[in-house]
Amino acid sequence: MSKKKATNQLWKVLGTGFGVAVTLGGTVGTGILRKPGPIADQLAHPYLIIGLWLLVALYALLGISTVLELSLSIPKAGAWYGYAERAFGRYIGFLVGISSWLGTVTALAFGSYTFSEYVGILFPFFQHQENFVAVGTLLLLWFFHQLGVVMAGKSQEWLSGIKAVALVGFILLCFIHGSGGMWHQDQAAAKPSLPIWSGIMTALLSIFYAFDGWHTAAYFTEENADPVKSMPKSMYIGVISVASIYLLINVAIFYVLPLEDVRHSKLAAADAITLLFGAHTGQWITAFLALSIFGILNTQVMFAPRVLFSMSRDGLFWKKASEVNAVGSPSFATHLTVAMSCLLLLAGKNLNERLSDIATFFFVASYLSGFSSLIQLRKKEPQLHRPYRAWAYPLVPGILLIISALFLLGTLAQNPSSGIYVALFILATYLIYRNLFQEKSP
């Protein structure tokens, strides 16, 4: 069957470059430019802060070894969904898949609204038109992704490349023109705003969320031309690049700004550039923030439909979502993804903020399901062909499972009211599964 006639097969056209780009595009966003200020306020010690960023980078690096085993032994679109469904059965697969998809849909709505706010800053004509700009942005991305997987893949490589060059430029400017900042201050005199252990836990949660997206390339394993060869390279290069950029940005900001300036900054990167080159340069950081968010939105519009596509093909979603258009994109699943995000935007910012809290819980829960799936599949299917094996099994997956569980508890502790909504969501998905999909077979 030729590519143009295929209706439920994704194209195997992606490679190493796309894997690196989608890791950068799906991970590096506004968090790294916003988080240094609050984290410096909580901890007040640059060496401790850098140490925590290194710890979470190690978590992501170890996580890659686990996800590679899963993605290469179960090379299907949808990442966490496919692993949970294979390891724990259809309902758990449905729960993980639908929560992963809805979490990304919510992130799309929230991210496009944030993007529209930055557009309003850059172009005052668009101020107070945030919802219209956000919906327009999503419709633009929807149209672009109807042009096919090859075009979408190249766009991600370009957007991630521009983002990486801009960040490296920022780092170099700070090192060339900075004069020491926090690094030259008396560390003993610094007083954190929180008790040390409370500050560490709060900072770790912030850093953990900034690294969310390290696994994004796994959503596209089925479309990789040679996954066994290229996936390990692309995922490790991507995560190491993200970690290096994050560490160097922190070091660079601390090299420009003194502690009091950093800890009171809502956007430390912009304040660093403003201090070095004047108030008029702040718009460059605003433009970069808009570009970063646009790159993440592009990634999300690309990977979220793969979850619905995979679920639909397995009989856990409506069959039409398994359609692939003539240029290799899961078209109907993309329509649903963008339409749902637009509906959430029109529903209002307050609802989106509540949904964002719930989505954060499920994003962390997805990691937990992934590490659990690996351990379960080692027991359930010992003969499964595994082209790649996770490092130091069962030690590394076990440690990652415990860490993810602790982060999940930390997420609930930060937003305890979300617990009731999570419970209601789980109940609703179970009822939907029992009534619509339990008896269906792939």
C-alpha cells in the first residue's frame, strides 16, 4: 500500500535531528527564564541551586534509559499510554492515555493564552484580545499540521534551532559583560526565605516541572525511520543539551545579578539583559519568551494527537481518530485536540488554571505509570524483545519510581484541593470506559 492511500498508518520519516529538536522544543520554555528568581529567594545559595538542577538533570538522564527500553520494545505512538496498556491492561491504558491527552490539551490552552499576553506586550494593538489571539494561534498551528508530518518535523527543527542559538547568545552576553553578581557575594550572609528543607522541596518541584518534556521523542517512536539506531542518540543528546542550557543560564544570571535583584525578579533573564544593556532591550526577552512558547505549542499540537491515534487503533477511542491523512498526519485526532483547547480557552482563564493544576498531577503520574510499566513488563513478559535495556535494573527504575511517587505527593501537597477533582476524573473515566470501550477489541 502506498503512503498516499494509507488511512491508519503513520509514516516512518523522522530521525535523530527531529528527536533532538522535539526534546528541546518540548522541554525548554518560559520556566528556565522565570524560575531562577523564586528559587534564589527560597534557597539564596547559588551552589545549592546549581546542585539541585544537576540532581533533576540526572533524574531525566536516568529516565531516558527507562523510556528507551519501553519505546523500543513497544514501538508505538502515544508513549505512556502504550506502555501502561501493555503492562496493566485496557482500563489503566485508557486512564493514562486520556489523562495524558487532556493534560496536553489543557497545557495547549494555557500556553496559547500566555503566548497571546506576550504578543500584546510586543504589539499593543492586540492588548485585551488575548482569547482571540490564542484561538487564532491554535488555528494557525492546526492548519500548518495539516500539511504533513515532514513539514511539521522540519518546522520543529527550525524552531528548536533558533531557540537554542538565542539561549547560547544570552549565556555568552552574560559571561562577557557580567561582573560576578551572586558569585562574588558573601554566601554566609545570605538568608533564604524558607527553612532549608522546605526551600529544597519547593525548589525541586519547580525544577522538576521545568524539565517536563524530557521524554517527548518517545511519542514519535513509531514514526522514526530507524528507532533502534537513532532514538538513543537523539534522546540522550536532547536531554544533555537541555540540562547544559539550564545550568549555564542559571550560572549566567547569577554572574550578572546580585542576590537581592535575583530573588525579587519575576523574569530574571530579562532583568539581567536590562541591567547590562538598558531598558529598551527587555523587549528582546519578551520576543524570545513568545518564540519559546510557540515552539512548545507546535510540539504539543504534534504529539498530543498521537495519543488519541494510538488509543483509537486499539479500540479505546472512537475509530475515526485513527485516520491518517495523505501527508502522514493523524488529521481527525489533530482536529479534536485543537478544538478542545479552543473550547477551554473560551471557557475562561479560571477554569484553565484549575485544570492546569489537575494536569500537573497527571503529568507526574504518567512518569510513575511508565516506570511501573517497565517493572511489570519485565515480570509479565520476560521474553519480550528488548533492543535496549534500562540501566542497572531493577535499581534505577525502582529509584525513579520512588522519586516520582514523592513528586506526586508533593504535587498534591502544593494543591490539596485538586485531590477531589482527580478522584472525580478517575471515576468519570472508569464509567466512560465501562460503557463505551470495555467490550471493544483492537
